[in-house]
Amino acid sequence: MKHFDVIVVGGGHAGTEAAHAAARMGARTALVTLRAAAIGVMSCNPAIGGLGKGHLVREIDALDGVMGQAADRAGIQFRLLNRKKGPAVQGPRAQADRTLYCRAVQAMLSAQPNLTIIEGEATDFIVNAGRIGGVILGDGAQITAEAVILTSGTFLRGLIHIGDRRSEGGRMGDRPSVPLAKRIEAMGLPLGRLKTGTPPRLDGRTINWDILESQPGDDDPVMFSFVNSAPFVRQVSCGITHTNERTHDIIRENLSRSAMYGGYIEGVGPRYCPSIEDKIVRFADKTSHQVFLEPEGLDDPTVYPNGISTSLPEDVQADYVRSIRGLENVRILQPGYAIEYDFVDPRALRPTLELRDRPGLYLAGQINGTTGYEEAGAQGLVAGVNAALSARGAEPVIFSRRTSYIGVMIDDLVTRGVSEPYRMFTSRAEFRLSLRADNADQRLTGIGRALGCVSDQRADLFAQKMSALEAGRSLLDSAQFTPKEAMARGIRVNQDGMRRSAFALLSFPDVRFAQLRDAAPELAAIAPEIAEQLARDALYANYIERQNDEAQAIERDENWAIPDGFDFAALQGLSNELRGKLARSQPQTLAQAGRVDGITPAALTLILAKLRQQQ
Ligand code: FAD
């Protein structure tokens, strides 16, 4: 029997991040997955990042994870979304070459010390006195460990739908994970059913690109990883086309044949990633929807038509796709489909992603009701770090909403649960002015270094960057301008006689660093990328100061820990409904209790009084 510190089940985006993180932390780690060759496969769209999601990738990278590095290596088109808006809501996105992405992930895992990859199906858990102590594989082999992380994605009792045709599968071409799903059910974990879908894949050689609009990447591509500065491979453009009234008529006429509208699917789908059938029904007045034609690789003719995922039968898919401009003669390489799968209600988890009632078992990724590679990867990292800490008997780490999108997501999941597949948006973060994609390293690399998941090499680069930022900041603070001097440089300020530092002037949205450098030549010592970062920091400095009061209030409440087994039912003065909600979500801090749906300040006061009594 083999023994490891940490076992990770599943080689998707959560699993690879979890295994790499645990191994970086020094834990002897095994990654058990159905097919080693499929490690890092992108089940759906060949793209990483976007709004909110790009923030998560930057945070994974700041903690020295896999996803940002792999996306940079595989990126064939980089775009910074919302470029015209403020940096707080800008999201880096890259379209990836599928094969290169897998290769990059697999190369990073192979190069990582302490990490063993085992091909096999986990079918059962080893349980010692109520604690999960390993897994049993399909061939009967037993592997023991201090902690197990389950990241089985869409595979638990996965059911693929194309029209009225159903087949079992974890995704197209992969078998589902059924014995483990049954085992989880028998353990009494709260299970639900969700669904997601994917569009048909097209043969790019049969698309009439000449008549279509083309969308190139950015002229100055922005990388995901803080340690990379330029793309690794050739860059390509996407095509843009649109559905039309004929497309919509075909879909409308055949709605009852779609798995979704024909009543074959019970799971709830992602509202923000609707199928084309959903769009036609929900936005009935729209006569056209945009479709991005995204190449799946540099040496691969496959094209992913982003925006038309479907569960309609194959003949209808062919008809509606060919009604779209530029796709009149297109060949479909793989039909679109919907997939339904089991998920576990994430309110059963601690913020470390360990199950409250099953110590030693952590869950991460789509199994927790999320959707998306980035959400999965970020959870994997949290579970990997915490499982490694637990294996060596160290205190867990909890990521706060104040310092990361990772913290926002985990807190949302464990306190509110999900009613549909959860995806990240910038609007979910109340402190989004400080939680920017550009400063993820400033927020998290130090924390990661202290935890032990950040390499010496990255820590050195980070230390150099931080001292350059500090030196730059002090130059900007010492360069002072009177209102007259500022006006002379074209900077409009109140003529109030007050001197302002160059840093303060940079907080004006229309002030450029170059204007200040012309007036104060000593600022030329600041490297351009450091100056850009300081300008972003300056832009939000005043707002962030105001946000700090609120952040401190949350911090105070986060410091009030609610002990395990706290009897919410015994709280006098709370309605039965609120008592029930608190008992179900088992908040672990007063701050988390405050975020449970419907909890009022008065209810919090009651909990606080009880906590004080118990001190
Ligand atoms: P996965 O990437 O699914 O990986 C699961 C891994 O677990 C696999 O390696 C599998 O082999 C392994 N595994 C499972 N069971 C076992 C077992 N018992 N033993 C050993 N190994 C096991 N995301 C979006 O953001 N937008 C979309 O529109 C979208 N559409 C999708 C459409 C489809 C059809 C599918 C399948 C997925 C879609 N996704 C979409 C979701 C995206 O693919 C997932 O969010 C992401 O891959 C989840 O990562 P994960 O690591 O949790 O799981």
C-alpha cells in the first residue's frame, strides 16, 4: 500500500492546481486521474480569463500556481477586456491552443518535485475513525494519505444530452465517475444536479472567412503571469459572425426537440452562459446574436463558435449553424451537447474547502457547484495549500474577501451556496477597487511566500519589484508641485495654494506620468512598468482609503470566530427561519454570519452577545 501526505483525485483545472500547490508546499502528493494524457484538458471553450475570471488567474499566478503560466505559453490571442474602463474592472483574457495548454500543464506537473501521477479511477474512500485516510482505486489498489482532495468536475454521474439522445459520460469521449458518486451519496453528503453545455465544433477549412469580420488580439498583449512579458507563440485573429432571423426560426421550430426544452434535463444551467435555445426564448425580441469563431489551435483546423452552445439534435444543429453568414457550407466535427452532473452543496464545506463532517476530505472545482476553469483552479489552489498544511499539522489558511477574489468566491460558496452554476464577476467583490488584476502579486505573493507555496525565484523577482515600487513611490511623494506649477504642466487643480505630491496628482484620471516627469526630471529614474503600476495605485488611493473603514469592520467581525457546534437553535429572539438558515450554513465567523441571506444587524447583535457570554 502506498502512502502520501496528500492525494488529489482528478486531473482537471482544480486537480492540477491542487496537486501542484500541495507539492510546492513540500507535501508528498499523488494525483490520481482517469487518463494521464487528459490532464489539463479544456472541456469547453479554448480560452482562459475574462472579467472576474482573469482576476482569479492573476491571483493563482501570484501564489505561483499553474494556470497563468500555462495560458501564457499556450496563448494565441491576448486581449485585455474593458481596456477603456478603469483598471479595477479590466480583465485579461487569452485564447489558448488546446494542445499547447495541456502540454504546458503536463510539463509543469512533471517538473514539480514531490508529485506522482497515478492513472486510475478512485471508486471509494478509506475511512479511519470517521476521518478520510485515502482512496481505493477501481483495480482494488489502496492509497493512503493524511488528506484527500476530490476534484471530479462534471464526471460524477455525468449524463450527456444531444436532443433526445442520452449517454453516460464525464464529457465527450470520457467515461463518467459513477461508483464514487454512489459512495458520496451513501456518505450522506448534500448532492444536487447541475448542467452545462457546449457548442458544435466546426472545421475552419470550410468557413468562408473572407466575408467575415476579423478580430485581432491587442497590439500590446498583456500576459497573465507576473513573470512573463510577451507571448510564446504565433498570434492569430478570430472571426465574428451573427445569428439571424432564419437561425432563430429554425431553433424556435425545433425547441421541443432540444434536451433542455424537451424536458430531458433536470439540472439547472448557468444563467450567464446560456445556450442558444435559452437566448432565443429569453431574449425573444432580439433578431441576432454575436458569434465569435475562435480557432482551437495553431495546427488544428477546429473552430469553437463561441455563443451557440446547444442541446438540440444533430440535424437541427447542422441546419441552424449553416444558416449563419460565413458558415453556409461548414462541416461539423463534433456536435454540441449538454451535460448533467452531481455537485455537492458547498455549504457543507469549511472555508478551507474541507468538508465539515468528513475531516480529511477536501472538495474543489465544478463539484462545488461552480463553472469555469478559473473558478476551479482557484479552489484547487486553496484546497491544495490547506490539505498540505493539515497533513503537517499546521494551522489552515483562510483567504479573506478583503484581499482576494479567491476569498470572495470561497466565502460566497460556503456561506450562500449555489442555486445555479457559480461564476466569478467583478461585481461580486465589494472591495474591487483594491482587488485589481494588476496588483494581485502585491496582495498575495507575500502571503504565499509565508505559507511556503511561492518559489525562491518568484520571491526574488517579487522582492525586486516591491523595492522598485517603494523607491518610485518615495520619489513621487517627494516631488511637490504648487498649483501654479501644476497648471503650467497642463494639470488642472484647485488654485488653493496647496502643494501636491506627484503621487497625489497621478490620482487625477487625466494626468499622465510623462507630464510629471517633464516637470521633475528625477522621476525619470522610475522604470516605465513601475510608473504604470504606481499610476494605477494612485488612481484608486483616495477611494481605497475610504473603503478601509468598511474593510476594518469586516476584519473585526472576521476575528469573532463562531465555534463548531454553536447552537443557533438556542438563540432567543431570532425567527425560526433565520435560526434554520444559520444552522444550515454554519458560519464560522461573525462576518460570515452577516452574509447569510436575510441576516439583519439585530440578528448579528444576538449572536455577538452569545459569543461574548461564552468567552
Ligand atoms: P474537470 O475539468 O471536469 O476535471 C475533472 C477531472 O477529474 C478529470 O481529469 C477526470 O478524469 C477526473 N476524474 C473524475 N472522476 C474521477 C475518479 N473517480 N477518479 C479519478 N479521476 C477522476 N465552463 C465555463 O466557464 N463556461 C462554459 O460554458 C462551460 N461549458 C462547459 C460545457 C461542457 C460540456 C463541459 C463538460 C464543461 C463546461 N464548462 C464550462 C466547465 C469547465 O469545463 C469546468 O468548469 C472545468 O473544467 C472544471 O474543472 P474541474 O477541475 O473541476 O473539473
